Amino acid sequence: MNRRTLLTVAGGGLAALLSGCGAMPSGGGENAIPAKLAATPDLSTFAAAVQAAGLEGRLSGDGPYTVFAPSNAAFARLPRGTLDALMNPANKARLQAVILNHVGRGTFTASLLKGQKLTLGTLAGPTVVVDGASGIRIGRAGVVTADIMASNGVIHVIDRLLVQ
């Protein structure tokens, strides 16, 4: 299923309607985003957070999705106790919002992002600015590993959490 995503391309003020690129297989299964997260050692904290938030099913759906997944080192930069507080079942809604702030609709590979500056809506609601002018940056976060392809989208590993 291709879903359309409205992006605002900065610099010209143009709006471009882009659909998820390429024919992607339906989501789910061992190649879906949650499985790829779990199989990537540097994303074990994010994978555990996705599971604790109960979002594995949603992120296994058809998508397509682009996930800006914070590395384990990004989580280690958080103030002491922050991760434990987020992972507390009493804070499940907050954890879901944090995770979904890292997920956009559509499949945006590094080659599509390079040289572009655009605003991408997240599943949490807020938008994030993706700047591909010099490397790929999402706000203050930089992409350290790009294009981990999943059956229902793509994952980019970033060096900071995207916090609204």
C-alpha cells in the first residue's frame, strides 16, 4: 500500500506530494521494521523501547515508514534516570509519543534526502526538519548509519533522540 506524504521543501517554499518510493513488499514478518531493529546491535535500546511501548504491531504494518532510530549511544547521553522513567509502564503513553516522533510516513532513503531540506510529519503528530545539505541531519541529530532496509520502510540510525 502506498500512502502519500506531504512534505514542505524549504528553500523554495514549494510543496511536493511524494509517495513512498518504489514497490515495497507488504509489512510484517521477519524483515519488518521491529525485526530489523532487534537484529541491529546498536539499536537494542530503541528496539526494547518499541517493545515496551507496545508498538511492534503498528511498526510491522504495511507502512511504508522512515524510522530515525537513536543508537544505544544516543540513549546513553540522556540524563540519569530518564530512560528508566520512560520505560516504566506508568509512562507508556509518553514512551509511545517519543518513539512515534522518530517515525515518518513514506520511504525516504539517504539518496532521496541528500541535498534536500524538508519537513516530515511524524506518526506522533509533530514535524521534523530533515536537512540533507551536508550529510543528513534531523534537527540536532545526525545520521550515522543510513538505509537499513526493511520490508515496510527504511531505518536510519541517528546520534541523538528527537525530543519535542
